[in-house]
Amino acid sequence: MEELNPQPASEIKTKRPLFLTVLCILTFIGSGLNFISSLLISIFFDTFRAVAGELAKTLDFPGMDMILNASHFFFVASFLIYAISAFGAYQMWNLLKRGFHIYTISQILLIISPMYFFKLATPSIADIIFSGLFILLYANNLKHLA
């Protein structure tokens, strides 16, 4: 006798919600661009410092002196953390709950790493708000993740 549903329940794919798709794409863009820039700065660290030093003489960017004094390892750590962030988003793109935990850990590391490398007393409020917002928005989609 023929079944009404030709696919077994285990083979039926769950559709990713549109909002989760948008969040993941935004994370791919943000983490991807930061991954690439941190990787390139890590590879061309001495050239970056020279060019940024010249720019700092003509342009007044807030925090430029801090970036110029950053260690090479800060940029290496940044590109690794952004890669982890993008990997977490990729896991959530595939509807895996572990991606949320990976993403959350990476965001916490992104908030505290400048405190460690630059000996800051407090984290950036903007980083806390932005990362916290994305974590909360992803958390609202946990019911769709397995």
C-alpha cells in the first residue's frame, strides 16, 4: 500500500527561518571582512604599521595610536576569533544548535581580547551592545536549531 508521505520523517528538511538567514548573512559579512582584514594585517604587519603610521600623521582617527601599538599577536588572535565566529554562524545556517554556543564564545572573546592586549580596564560599550544584540537575536532562533 502506498503512503501519502513518500519521504520518511527523518529525510524531511527543516526550512531555515528568514530572520535566521538574515542574521547569518550579516555575520558572514561582518566576521568575514574582519577575518580578511586581520589576516592581511597579520601577514603584512610591518607594512601595515608603516602605512598606518603615515596615515596617523595626516588624519586624526580615534584609537589610531592604540592600533599602531598593537602587537602582531592581537591581529593573529583576531583573525582566529573571527573565523570561529563565522564557523558558528555556518553551523547555525545548517540549523545546528552548537553553532550558537560557538558563536557566543567567539563574541565573548572578541569583547575581552582588547582588554587583554591593550590593558584596558573595561570593555567597549559598543562591542557589548552589538555582540549582545546579535547573541540575543540568535537566541530567539534556538527553537529552530537541532
